[in-house]
Amino acid sequence: MTSAADMILGIVQYKAPTPSSQASTSLFATTEDHFLLILTKTFQLRLSNDFVMASDQRLASLLDRLESVTDRLEKIPVGKGGQSAGDEGNTEIVEGFDQSVQPCFNTFYELSNQIGGDVSKHVALVRKAVEAQRELIVTASKCKQPDQSTLPKLLKPLSEAISAVQNFREKNRGSKQFNHLSAVSEFIPCLGWVAVYPKPVNYIKQIFESTQFYSNKVLKEFKETDAKQADWAKLFAKITISLSSYVTDFHTTGLTWNVDGKIATPSAVVGPAPPPPPPPAAVPVIIASKRPADSHSALLSDLNRGDEVTKGLKKVTNDMKTHKNPALRASGVVSISSKPAKSAAAPKPAAKSPPVFRLEGKKWVVEYHNGKQDLVISETNMKQTVYVYKCDNCVIQVKGKVNSIAIDSCKKTVVIFDNVISLVDFVNCQSVKAQANGAVPTISIGKTDGIQVYCSEAAMSATIISSKSSEMNVLIPGKDGDMVRLRYKYF
């Protein structure tokens, strides 16, 4: 026969749920807690006799534990509709984002504002994108997974925020901090992991690999001169690690939704309220008139007359025709009622920027030159870079050894260089030429239509990377000393 001590031990081993548990429903509050209270009173009556007959102190301790369980059950708050007052959805995924990912972004915001310039303006758009992602995670913690027609509407705020970050880079291609803007623009799509299934972590890592191209440029440029900007470039790796760890822990196969939550709607996304709609335009008052109806009926009656309707027309004689009356054609008489058509206003020509040719710190800047065939950069060293922007029909010669050369938005321009340590980059160019007299490890060609690259024997081991480009020719020295076209394969 089961003793009173064993029965009490089975009850006190039951663990009462915490107030935030989803099991705190009306059924639990009205059935299980009442059942336990009834058992408690029953065992208290039974134990009153046991205490008289037994001297075992174990029963007294078990009774104290039973009373503590009862107190905890009575303190569980119960809200309306049978839901717990502390039920706020799956708060763990939101807290995980705030604790692991958000601190890295906060450091990124702080360093960007300290750097200033276009970087501080750019980071304001990044902050909005991160906030949009957090709002989507909050929605997912409270709602069920939506259907395919509703999901794009929920992702729209995040998508627009990411596009705003990328468009800022495109509008500021002439910025002195272009590498900073490009690194951020290449990295920001990693926030789109919320729409990737079933391995969002792999997507984040792929985005980071494309970001390294520009972040390494910033790191090489400021590694020894500005530690703040070097730390800024290293933050992309830290953010990637924290974001990948968070996604692995909470969203392994994709964005985690609340199975027991409410139905997700676009209005469920937490965010600033949209601006109120403009006041309705005043409805014009139309005064009815009998004349349109009369004209309509007259037109129908004339059409019903058939061929007789043309009898009222005046005949055009030969003397009224310009092709049969040379005098009328020669006079060029214009009717008084006719008015010459207003010609469309010619667009104003864009203001031309003054040409630039100077050394800014460790960066040679050559911009807005037209028809200059004698641009020579002679005083160079291995730590300097060269940036050529919007030059037309120019010849630029770079002597000595430099770190890198970037040619952006140029037309019919020739760049002749000796030695380059990292790479030569062509972006958004048309009909350009490059001649490598010395060694260069990498030549990058992007969004360029028409380019010829002349490689010396020292540059024949260079790696050429191209994307979204056409009419590319690479020439190398042949056996007889003449330049021959290189046959290459696309990968």
C-alpha cells in the first residue's frame, strides 16, 4: 500500500511552469491548479493523523515543499481569454538578435559616425535596414508562417531599406570614400537571409566573400595611417560571425515563425506609422446642359442620311490646291488663325566639373579631363593608389610602382603603367585601353564595353576577372615580338 510520504513526494516533484510559459492557459488555471489544491487539503488532513503516529521528520519537510508548490501555482497570473498575461510570442529569437547581433552593428554605427563624410550618411540607411529586419523577426516571433502571396508584402520594408543603401553608393560614385560605400553596399544584402531556405548561413558567408574585395581595399589603404578606419573594415568579419551564429542557433533552415501565433499580415510588422493620406480633391461640379444631347442626336440623324450628308460640303477647286497652284505655293501665306507650335525647351547642358590632377594623401586623383594626351604621374611609391574618373579621350601614364589603379566611368582613355602591387580595376568604361609594362597580379573588368589589355612578358601571369562586360581583347607578345591576341576561356 502506498504511504502518505510516497504520495506527497509524487506531487511535490511536479514542477510548476513559470508565468512566461505558453502552457499557462485557462484550462490549466481552472482545472489542474484546483485539482492540486484539493489534493493538498486531502493530504494535509491525512498527514495530521500521520504526524501524531509517526516521528519521522521527513514528512514535515515534504509537507513544506508541498505548500511551496501550492503558493507558486496560486501566483501564476492568468489573462483574459485563457492566455497568460506574459505571453508575448517566442521572445527568445528577438532577445538573441539583440544580444548577439545588435551590439556589433552598434559598434559599426559609432565608428562610421566618427569617420564622417559620406560614410556617416550611409550608415543612417544601414541602421534603418537593420531595424526593418528586427521588426520582421519580432513579427515572426508572434505570427504563423504566411503564404507565398503575403510573404513578399512582409519583406517589402526590408527590401526597400536594402535598395536605399545600394542606391546611395550608385549616386556617389565620385566620393572620396567610394571603397567604404562599396563595402557597405556589397555587405547589406546579407540581411536578406530571412528569405533564404533551407541554408541561410551559407548565403551570409557568400555575401561576405564579395564584401572582402572592397573591405580589404580600405584595410590596405589605412592599415598604417588610420587605425579607426582599419578597425571599421574589420567589423564586417565580426558582424558576419555574430549573424551566422545567431542564424545557426535560431533559424537553422530559415526564418523561424511561431506555430501557435496569429496569422501574419503586412500590418503586423512593427514599424513607424505611415503618413496620413492627403485630403481628397474637391469634386468638380458639372452643370447639365442640353446642347451635348442635341448635338449627339443631330449627328445620328446626319449619319442616317447616307450619301446625302456630303452634299453640304464645299468643293475644293484646283486653284485652292498648293500642288496645282504654283503661285499659292510660292506665296507661303499662312492663315491668321494658325499659330506656330512652341518648340520644346532645349535641355540645359550639364555643368562641367573642373579637371582635377593632384595627390590627396596617398591617393592620386585624376578627374574630368577631356582630350589630354600628356597626363603623367611620375612621383609614386608602393603605398600610393591612382583613381581615374570620367576622363574622355585621354592618355594617362603611371611611372614606378603603385599599390593599385582604378579607372571609373572613362571613355576612349589609355592607361599605361609600369608595376602594380594589387590590381588594376576598370568599372563602367567604354572603349578603353591598358598597357602593362611591368608586373600586375590582377586585372578586374566590370560593366565595361570595349577594352584592350596589352600585357608584357612580366604581366603574362596576371589573373583577369570580368563581369557584365563585352568586346574584351587581351594581347601578349608573340614569338616574333609582335602582339598576338590571347585565346582564353570563360569560367
